[in-house]
Amino acid sequence: MRERTAGVRVSQELQTRLIEVLAALYGLGVVALFTSGRVDLVSACLLLGGPVVFAVALLRPEWTILALLATPPQLLSSIPPRLLVWVALLTVFGFLLRGRLHMGIKTGVVPLLAIIVLAVTRKTEMIGDDQVAAAADAMLRLIVFYALLMLAGFHSAVLGRFRIDSFINAMLVGLAFGAMLEPFFVSQSFDSLIYHPFRSHFAYLAVMGFGVTYIRLSLRSSAGQSRSALDVFLMIVFLVLTLIGFSRAAWMAGLLVFALVSLWTGKKSFWVVLSLCVMLALTVPVIGARILPSGSVSTDPDTLALVTTGRSVLWGKLWAQGAEALPFGNGWGYVESLSPLDLFGIEGEFSSGGSPFVYPHNDFIYLFVQFGVVGFGLLIVYWLDLLRRVRSLARRRATRYSVRLLLPIIIVMFFVQLFDNGFAIVAVATRFFIAAGIVFGLQYATRESELAEIGASSSTLIGA
């Protein structure tokens, strides 16, 4: 027996040494290719990191989720959608190796899968243009990526692979690095770097960071637990970044988070009322017309466009495009085929980054134009189902803390889908769809646990 054990140990050591030698030779080969000029730096990094990502996604899929959360948003947004899909697919397959893969309605992913099916089967005739086809395909790949992320988040919660605090900590790491990198990614000149370095989509991420740290501090304080000095510091930093981001949607999300915490802790009811009033003033055009544009008290279309930074005009024109194609819409890629010249008669409106396409700044209208009432309804059903699960989890003591920590991410994404391009902003959507998957997973795991307890109690009574 001792000789057999020694033989097994020697065999394992040989296998380990062989793997180490092969990995070292592979790394040296990639370095040799790079130094000889046969591959560029990006390709060399992909060749070195690809096997590592592949192995981690299969053997430790929960680590892949945490790595995506900890990746600075600027770097995450620069990864090609096709590569993101492969990473998410490997992660889901890694969870499959751990147990049964759930694909039913309880995962919450069905509306996204329906959108993907519609996008594949109902492409617009105008998608023949190469540039339009490339933009539509990129968006489709992103939605596939989000659906896979939801499945990964769902299974991580069902299998109990990590705690919610680990999720939050990984996200805060990514946002902290992103805050340091953001001025150098968005600034076009030295003046913009100095005077408005954070006027970008990073405001949405900043209010996410503020929300989760503020809620964690408030809940720990109300429970008599000690506060983390690092959380206090990050909360202040992200609050400042939210304020200087000058994003109305981010401000509204922050006010709503503040109001919810006041309600949960049962303190400062005055601030709840004040927060809701300010949010109403920023949201309702009639009140906003009297507060935001100084000296203006009219509610004509021009004032409405000023209050909504022109989005009301864009939404009206896009809604008309969708209404003409009711009930099933114009098909996938139609929005990408529209240019500012088509809608407004001038170039450059609601396009950015050198892209000729019109960004709809509302995901509900985006799907309405493409798929009519079906697409619009699918997104509404998705949100109603998600909010129902959040409400259910918030009523249970065991899951209340976890779901409340995830609420800022959900709130921010809701405002982004209402006032911006939620599907297109990868850094925001990635964090949201993982969080949404975790919410559905927690609901499923809690329900299964309750059913198991009922079954055990029934068996005990029958045995007695």
C-alpha cells in the first residue's frame, strides 16, 4: 500500500512538472513571436492570456465574473463583442460542469433570448450596407453577451459560489481604477482634462459606486456593526464624481438611492420627501421647465426639448418610425440605418464618436422601432419580472441585505435605459446583467430551500 501511494505521488508530481514545462515553453514561444515581429503587442497579450482565461472560465467560473467586475470600465468597453461572448460562453459552460444548467423562465433570461431570436429572424432589408450590418451585429453580440452573463450570475447565486460582498468589492476595485483612468480616456485636450474630466458615461458608474457604499455603510450602522473607513472614503469620492459628471440621470438615481436608505433606516423622513421632490422636479418636464432653464416658464415643444436636452424631439421622430410599422416593427438594424440627416435634415445630431448612426437614448423606443409592440413589451416584461423578484427578496430577512446592496446597480440601469443607450454602454450593462442574474438566482435558491424545508417537515410528521 505504501509503495502504491508513493507511486501515485510520483506520477502526480511528474504531471505537474510536465504542465509547468509546457506552459513555460508556450510562454517563451509567444515572446519569441513578439520579439521577431510576427505578432503585435495586443495579439501577444491575447495569446498569453487566452489559455489562462479559458482555464479559469472552465475551472473557476465565478472568478471570471469577479474579473469582469474588477476590470476598469474603459478596458472592458474596448474588448470586441465577439470575444466577450466567448468569455461568457466558457463561463456558463464552466457552471454546467459543476451541475445542471438551468434555462427556464425562472432564470429571467427568456425576454433577452426572445429579443435575440427576433434579431436573427427579422433583419431589416436596409441592413445590406456593410456599416449598418456591422453596427447591428455588434449590438446583437452584446445582447447575447448580456444573456450569458445573466445565466452566469444566476448559477453563481444558485450554487453559492461567492458572497454579495465579494461581488461589491470586485466592482468597487474596477470603478476605482476606472476613476483614475477616466480623465485620460475621455479628454480631447488639456483644458478638457482640467475642467471637465468626468463628463461622460462614467457618471453612471460613479453613482453605482456611491450607492453600494452608502447602502452598505447605512445598513451596517443601523445593525450596530462597525463602519469601514475605506467604504466612507469611496462613498465620498464617488459622490463627488457623480456631482461633477453633470448627468441628470445619474443625479436622479443617486437621489432615489438616498430616499430608499432613509426609508429603510427609518430616519430623516424630511430628506425622503425632499429627495423625491427634487427627483420629480428633474423628471417631470412641466416642473423642470420652470426650474432648469432659467427665465423660462413656457411648456412649448422648444422648452420641452431644452429640458430633455433634445431627447423629446428624437423620441417623437423615432416613435413615429415605429408606429408606421406596427405591430411588428421595422426589423433588426433599422435604427442603425437611420442617420441624423434622415430624421432631422442635418448631420451630427445624436451621434458621437465618429459614428454616423443616431443613438436613440431610450432602449424601450429602440426595441419598439425594431420589433414594434413585441420588442417594447419584452423589455417591460423583463423589468416587471425583475422588480417582482427584488420585492420578494427584500421581504425575506435572509436575502434582504444582499438585494438592497444590488439595488443601486438596478436603479442606475433603469434610468440609463430610459434616458440613454443602456444596451450599448458595456461597462454599465455588464454590471447590471450580472446583478440581475444574481437576483433571479437568489430567488430560485430561496424558493428551493423553502420547498426542501416543507418537504422535510412533512416527512417528519408522517414518520411521527
